[in-house]
Amino acid sequence: MRSQVVIIGGGPSGMLLGQLLHRKGIEAVVLERKTRDYVLGRIRAGILESGMVDLMREAGVADRLDRECFTHDGTLIAVDRDMFHVDFKALIGQSVTLYGQTEVTRDLYEAREATGAQTIFNVEDVTIHDADTDAPHVTFSVDGQARRIDCDYIAGCDGFHGVSRQTIPDSVRREYEKVYPFGWLGILSETPPVNEELIYASSERGFALCSMRNAALSRYYIQCSLSDSVEDWSDDAFWDELRRRIPEEAADSLVTGPSIEKSIAPLRSFVTEPMRWGRLFLCGDAAHIVPPTGAKGLNTAASDIHYLYEGLVQLYEAGDPEGIDRYSERALARVWKAERFSWWMTTLLHRFPDMSEFDLRMQRADIDFLRENRDAQKVMATNYVGLPY
């Protein structure tokens, strides 16, 4: 079997790349280790930068997004019981789009299925061969049957635990990581959101986030200990703790209900360099992870897809390798800026276990400066809505 491109990973970044390439007549096979239903059952964030929305439109999969999305012109920052608004629209003339990642993935799957492009599920033992040569290939098995695909290029969209990053030799690969000493306990509930915009809250009890998926589906998070388990937190205990961490006006209007999903996510910042080795390209979580504060995970993966897609089109249509040759350089330049912003938002709003009284005063001064200084708010807004590609 042969394909111009093999995409390892059938999450939103891999499917977006596949759909974009298909519309340019570039053949791509997608390999996914789980089932379609499993992929579509994963609950993820839903804040999309304008660049991600533009890519969805270019891929021809934005009709439902345009009908059903919400536009957020700003966000709310709360410290203890006080709250202020950062107005993206007024500050820089831009907004963000709220549309769940699950819905993004569903739209991409439906579009790919309509084209008849090949996606192979339940793959096991994926191995990348000869990526540093002109003749790479990928082997894998399905239902115990060994298979092979020869290709021109391989896109590793298979996440932090996937095979793609590990294929790059240790002598070539350099990794940078910061692990945060807390996690996020999150619940999804069929309740109206407490506010039309997101509330990022810092309190002496820890961080909290109030967000939404739609007018009847809300997502809430609280900072928790890494030693906690989901079983430690009943729904009532979660709602009580959330109320303690958000301003009184929000707590009083909070509508609670049974959780339909509950999980704890650890937080880390991670980058691997380079993002290209021979004919293998890393995209999204295979190359970098950000803490969820600031909603950069999917959006940074989308910028990788933008650079790789443009490079492959430039190569196949014009015979010019400049785009793929500079892929890692261009992607990493933007990745590190997104990492900085996510790190800053995380350190601004969370309580770290080893914080001194001086540290707490510095954190409060940073929040106060953001509240009072329009230029500081413009910097935050510029990063939050998404840096240009």
C-alpha cells in the first residue's frame, strides 16, 4: 500500500491535516489506534482562535461551527471576591470562538467519511521506518494482520505518548519540561453557564475556571492536589468548593446539577526540538503540551498544521521544499510564545504549595497591574485571541 502522506493519529489535528490535503488533491491515510466512537467521546476544551476557525473554513468543515458557535469578546478575571473584565474586542478588535473540540472532531470525521478518504482504526504496533531517508514507510497491525504503507512523508499527530516523537533519536531530540505541582478537577454538567464569558478566578483556596460548551452545557474546574482522586470529590463537594473560589455575584447565580463527566488532569509545559526529522514531522501534543490555562492546546496544534499543510502544498504544487525545510523553525517560534503565555496565565492565577508571603504579594501586584493598565490588557488580549501564523 502507498500514500503520499501517512498521518499517525486521528484526533482533530490529524483529521484537519488530512482534510486540508485532500482538498488540494494530496493523498493521505490516517492511522488511529482507537475506535471512532472513542475519539469522539473525548471531552476537551472549546476555545478556538481565529486562525483555527480559518483553517476549518479552508478545510470546508465550518458550516455547523458558523451556525452553532458562540463568540466571546472578552473574559473575566477574578481575585478573591473582586472581578474585572478584559475586553478583547475593545482592546484589539478581535474575539475568540467557543465551539467544543468534540464537535470540531465530529465535523472533521464526517467530512472525511464523505470524501471516502481512508482512515484505519484500531491500529497496533505502529512503527516508523527510514524516516531519515527518501523512502520512509510505516508498519502496523490490524486484527493481528501485519500491514505496511510506503509514503513520501509522515505526520506524527499521535500525542504525547505516541510513537512519532520517540522515533527521533535521543542524540537529535532535546526536550524541555515543567511539571506543575497541582492538577485541575473538572466536571461537565447539563446546566446553563454562570456567565456568558469565561471567569478565571484566583483565590486563597486556589484557582477556579467557569466555562461553557453551549447554553445548556457547562464546564467547571478547580485546582486540586495531585494526590486527589475523582472518588474524593462528590458533586456536592465540588460545587461547594467552586462557590468558595469565585466572586459572590457568580456564586449566587451558579446553577448546579449532577456531573455527566468528571476527571482530574495534571498540568505540564513541554516542548521537544526539533519538530522535524528527515521526512517525519511532529504536530500538536506529539511535540508540545501547554497547561490548559489560556486555551492554547488545540490552537497551537492548529498552527502546526497550518505550517505543515502550507509546506506540503508548496512542495507538491510548485516543487519548492522551502516550506517543509523551515517547518520546525516556524512552528517552534510560535509554540514557544504560546508556552510563555500559558505559563504566565498559570503562574498568575494558581496557588503554588511553596509560595512565600513575598510571592503572594508579587502575584497580587501582577493581577492588579493587569486590572489597571490598558497596555497590559492589550498584551493579554493579543495572546489570548491568538498570535498570527
